[in-house]
Amino acid sequence: MTEHETEALCAAVGLRLTRPRRVLLRVLREATDHPSADQIFARARAHDPAIALGTVYRNLGILEEAGIVTRHAFGEGYARYELATQQHGHIIDRDSGTVVEFTDPALETTLQAIAQARGFRLADYHVKLWGERE
Amino acid sequence: MTEHETEALCAAVGLRLTRPRRVLLRVLREATDHPSADQIFARARAHDPAIALGTVYRNLGILEEAGIVTRHAFGEGYARYELATQQHGHIIDRDSGTVVEFTDPALETTLQAIAQARGFRLADYHVKLWGERE
DNA sequence: TTTGGTGCAAATTCTTTGCAGACAC
DNA sequence: GTGTCTGCAAAGAATTTGCACCAAA
């Protein structure tokens, strides 16, 4: 996603484009990993030392609510965040903790069918695989 | 799982069958939902008022480590637990918060294939679907 | 100008841990 | 007996919130 796209998303939901918000979106756009709130805070500070941790949490919540950001729990005791772009699953390396993303059309179809068969309309999904490299 | 089975699992891992441990296993066996540590604590207290919250957390950790219990993060800010019986996914009702379990052989196959294709041996997985009843 | 947003710090919530005594084996 | 496990209480870690000031629109 480009700077323009993320900022347009905010505007569309009625969010003001404040300095901290702009910085957060930039940090998320530039992230290739799945940073924690703390990591995001540190990276944001590099761009603007005035940003407060509370502001980071507050906005991550707001952005998640708005569907712009996705929050993940990889079972480490804290949350990790990423821009909500295309739907995808995660493979977590048991040994290194590395997180690899993947997309799979067949999976998507299967999930859709599972939800439907149980009387649900599929709104969102989280698929996490833990594995060891072989 | 029966009382005998869960206790045999503990013995197999070298865990002593203490009173709190027995009570916790019973609470987990009798649970039809996915209780939080707090809920487990409350239910355990009903059987034995002497149990401490710290003991609950400590044992949930130990039992998870031993593969007897599974810890889930449904994105509520706390963890939920269940006995690790058959692998299965969860559908979370967006409106009510109800969690429905499901198993699906096709899904299992798909996940296996996805992991393999990326060079991983699938060790575990969490599949969570959020949906609205239709 | 008017609201929504911010930094700061204190408060909450969930979970972990140190320790002296108790109990399973 | 002895080494694990417990209850208790205090500590820790992650996240949320109240408030007075600031700045987008």
C-alpha cells in the first residue's frame, strides 16, 4: 500500500491525519515483519521522538476497529500488528520464531465452505500453522 | 476424555497427581466452552476452595507444555484453555462471541500441503473463523 | 472555532514468580 | 525422606485510561 492509499483509508473513516497517525501508518507500511506495539513505538520514535506509547496503542486500536490494521496473537504474551492488505495465513517456525506469510486459494474456498455449512457468513479468518523446517 | 485418561497422561509425563491438579483436569474435562484462567479458577474453587489462582496459571502452563492442554487467543486480551483432544478449528460468532468447534478432513489435507510446499513439517495449527449467523 | 487527538502518568488487567511450608511418591 | 508442588502475596508485563493542552478541519 502506498502512503496515499493508507491516508485515504483514514479519511474515508473520518480519522484526522495527525502527525503520529501519519508516522504509524508509515512504520506499518515499511514493516516487512509483524511488529509488536513496542517495536512499532520504537520505530515511530525514530521518525518523531515526541510520540507516546499510549498514542501508539490508542491508534492501533482505532485502526484495527476501522479495518485498516490487523492484530495477531501468535501466543507470545503480546500482540503483533500489520496493515490489513490481502487476507493471508501465517506459518510460524517453531525453532526460530520467524513468521512466513502465505496465500492459498484452495484454503480460502475450504474455509468459506466450512463456515457456510455451519450457518455462518465468513467475515474474517486467522490461519496459523506451526512447523519445523525439514 | 475420562478421568483415568487425563490422569494417565500426567503420570506419563512425570507429573504428580496433586489435589489441585486433579481438580483442574476435572474442570477442563467437564467444560463444554473454552474457559479463561479466571473461569477455570472459579470452577476449581467450587470443588476445592483452597486452590490459588497462581496454581491455576502454573498448571495450565505445565499442562500446555506437556501437550495435555491447548491455549487459545481469541483476541480478547486473555487466554482461553481446553483439553488437547482432537485437532479442530473454531468459528467465533461476531455478534454473540460464541465459539463453535469444527473438524474438517479436507482442511487438514490443505494445511498439510501448504506447510509442505513451503518446506515445513506441520506440527500444529490454529484455524479461527469469524462469522455472522445468516 | 470546534472537536478530536496528543503526551504524560497513573491505573487496570492478565500472568508470573519467590518463598516457606505441605504432600505425593 | 525428599523433591515436587502449593498457597500466598508481591512483582512484572502488556495495555488502557483520565486529563489538560494542542492542532486538524
